[in-house]
Amino acid sequence: MRIAICTDIYLPQLSGIADSLGILARELKMRGHSVRIYAPHLPGAIIDPEIMRLPSYQIPGAGGLSLVMPLGVVRDMKNFKPDVIHTNTYSTAGLFALYAAWRLRVPLVGTDHTFPADYLHYVKLNFRPFPYLIKKFAAWYYNHCGFVTAPSKSMLNELAAYGMHRSVRAISNHIPSDVFRPLPAKEELKKKYGVGPRAILIFGRIAREKNLDYAVAIYVEVARRTDAELVFIGGGPYRAAIEKQVREQKLDSCVRFLGTLRDEPLVEAINACEVFLITSTSETQSMTTLQAMACCLPVVAIAAGGLPEYVHDGENGFVVSSEQKDLFVEKIITLLNNTELAQRLGAAGRVSVAPFAPEHIAGQFEGIYRNVIRQSYGSETV
């Protein structure tokens, strides 16, 4: 097959979406398919003849969100002759994917990665009626796709609630468990990254929609009862605000900001910690959570978005209601003090992410592409 992938978010951006699409493209190529990606041109982007980099405007303070200008896309797609187009956002890249699918009479597969209303504060539109309108627009958009996926059923249910009625399937993002894995010599890793004997990890983009103020408030209570440290891996537009909160609480000495890490240093730093905490209410899935689970860290997660679909309370971590701050504190301290329980939940977490290996996820998308092509043309194109 010849597959065109359209996205507003792509490497080298620090994003689960970017990482997932990069892995998907690689796996599809390994299966013998031709893949062409249409993505924003960004500082540090590697020149690749299989990627059409498009002029883009990065929204100030929005943590890498871009508006893409689709100059020459339809002409390029005519030359590429895709059998199917896979759209991964319904912003500017999504709109030109929809237009190209209509012009070229090519089936369109859509994946919804985010709850977009949670990001409206970046463009100062996080007030009524804009959250409602953007959800209605998302449903309208995905109704024009031959098939729709999302990393969680909760995302698909929201689209359906706002009027989307296409065939759907929840498909996880890719979690390469050969990369994200438990490592030996934990004490050496702690020394390498300056992490104390007991550490709570927060991992991912440091942004307002990640509800990190609540995570810091939880840690304040944990710090009063234990000697555990709080470790942040990642960067983003909200880091200065979090650092200010830490200073105001006089916790500078027990909070670590390791910055943005990739590849093996990232895996090492995850392994230097004991518990993974996530309080974000805007996650359709949270790749960082699954990556931490693949490294055998037990998880304490907020009961929001797609998190309860992957973190199963008492089995591979704990799921806590947003109103129960004291219970968050209790579960974290329990895991810090009960090594046997932490290890059991962590091991179960690694088992639970095994089905999300890149080859398995790519195979699911391959099947979807074949089906929409068959439905569109009455035969299968290879």
C-alpha cells in the first residue's frame, strides 16, 4: 500500500503523538509499504525525502503546537498516489488531508489523539461556547472519515456524544517494551541522575493542562510524612510556574527537574524512581504512563480521560478520584513503604503493556487501511 500520513505534530517535537507516528511509519515501511508524511517544518527537523515539511507557525507559549500551511500538498499527493490517507489531527493538517482525500478520491482514516477543548487556553478561547463548538467540529470532521480510531474508548465516546457515527476502534499508541524496560543497578542510576533513595516521578510535557498544580499539592502532603523526592522529567511552558510553587512551599531541596531526556537516558531516569504519579485530566491515553509501566513502575493515576482504561486499580497501580487528595497521598506512601506491593503492581504493569508492541499496533492499522481501501474501491490494493 501507499500510505499518506498527515499531522500538525511530528518529530522533533517532544510529544507522544510525534513519537507514535514516527514508530508507525517505521513499522509500516518494514512491512513493505510506502509511507509519505506531511508534517510541519520545525527547527532541528531532519531532512528526509519521505517527509514533506510544510511552512508552519508555532503558537507562542503553546508547547510546540503549530498551524501548518499546506502549500503544494495536493500536487505532491498526486505524484505520490496514495491508496489511503491517515489524518491525525483536525486542525490545519487535518483539513488539508480531508480536502486531498476528496480531490483525489482516496479513502480517509482518522485518529483523534487529544481532547482539544483542553488546549483552548493557548489561544485564549477557553470559555463558552468554544469548548462545545470545537467538540462539535471534531465530530463533524471525523464523520468524513471512512474509519476512526483513538487511543481510548473515552475519546471515541466523547466524539459519539457530539454526533460522530463512523466505525471506530480504540487502538493504543506504540509502546516498545524492548526500549522501555526495567534496568538493573538502580542505586547507580540514582547516583547518575542525582535522585534520592525514594522518588516519585512525574514525566512528560510540563504544561497547564496537565494539572500539575494538583500534583505538587499532593506531594506537599507526601513530603510532610516521608523523605521522598519529587522528580520531573520533561520541559514545557508551565515549568516556571511549577518551580515557583516549589519555592513557595520551601521544597527546593527535594524536587528535581531533570529536563528533557530521550532514548536510553530517559529510560535510565525512569528506572531511578519508585512510583509514577499522573494527575492530568486531559489524557486520551498517556504514553508516558505506559512507558513508566513498561519500566515496571507502579502508577498512581487520576480517574480521568483514558487513564482508567489502562491503569487498573489494585492490579497494575491505583486509580484515584480527583476529589480524593488524601487518598492520592495514602496510595503513594503505601507504595513507597511496601516494596513487595510496588514490585507486584509494577510487574503487572509491564505485562499489561506488552500487547502494545509496535508491530502489533502497526498490524491493526494495516488491517484498517486494507478494509477502507476495499470498501472504497471494491478490491484490495497492496
